[in-house]
Amino acid sequence: MTDTDRHPHPHSELDVRTAAVESLLVEKGAITSEQVDAVVEVFEQDLGPMNGARVVARAWVDDAYRQRLLTDGTAAIRELGFGGAEGNIRVVENTDAIHNVIVCTLCSCYPWPVLGLPPNWYKDFAYRSRVVREPRRVLAEMGLQLDDGVELRVWDSSAEIRYMVLPRRPPGTEELSEEQLATVVTRDGMIGVARV
Ligand code: FE
């Protein structure tokens, strides 16, 4: 058996560097492998767009919550039990006249307490560079056609501030409960590359 057989996906340089840093920190006693596993588990199991969907559903049914969410996203998101130590989250609201989309032009900053880990295309250089230059075209290519009259706002995330889109509540959902509404909300809708 060759090494390639055992590792069908060759490790990227980043994987190798990450593994090297981890083993060094473990060796120096700064962290344990169990701590690293626990963090990974949180990212894999406790974080994900279902958290953001609950935030959006609450905002759709509770106008006071929606106001708090738009004023101080970090605090309002924490009200529902989601948050983390690093960075602030600002929520930007889609309306009939304004459509918001998020990006991190520098790397891959993302509102992970509400959306989990970013999709691969979010980290691609093509998305990061093009969505700021020609957002309307990028969104159209992703299947979202916006009317010419709609103002398009692109929000560039950083380590200090990450953005999340509050999508418009779709028509015909007046009868749905908050729990049912949460199942309607999509990750792409909260990134701003799709309608809900
Ligand atoms: Fe980043």
C-alpha cells in the first residue's frame, strides 16, 4: 500500500501546518488533544445555520426582538443562547428596496455562532473578489436575480465584526409558527445569496 492509498486526499499545506501547530502546543502542555476535539465537536454539532434560522424566525414573529437584533445583533443573538467570545455580529435587514450580502474579502470571517462553518465557495478567491466588484452579476450567477431598483449592499466581514443577513419573510407564511418558520430559513438566505 502506498502512502497515496492511505491518504486519498492529499493534505493541503494548511492542514499540515495546523497539525504541526497542534502537536507543538500539545507537546508544550499548552493544550490537550481532548480540548481540541471538544472545540471541533462544537463546530460540527452545536453550530450551524439552524441557530441563525431560529434567530430569523424570532425576528419575523416578534417585532421588539427584531428591533433589538438590528440594534445590537450580538446581544440579541445571545438572548437565544448563541454566541462566542470573539467578535461582534451585526445583522443587516433585507427590505423591498435593499438587499444585503456578506463576504470576507480578506479570508473567511463568518458569523459562525449563527451559521456554523462557511461553505467552500464563501472562502473561494473568486467569490471574495468578485462579489464586491460586480455583486449583481455574482448573485445572478448564483440564481438570485435582483430588480434594478433594488439597492445592493455588500458587507465585508472581519475578525472584529461579522455580518448576518435578516432575510425577508416569504409571502404565504402568515399561518406558520415560529418553529415552522425556522425550518423555512436557509443558510444562503442568511448569507444573502438567495431569497428565502
Ligand atoms: Fe476573514
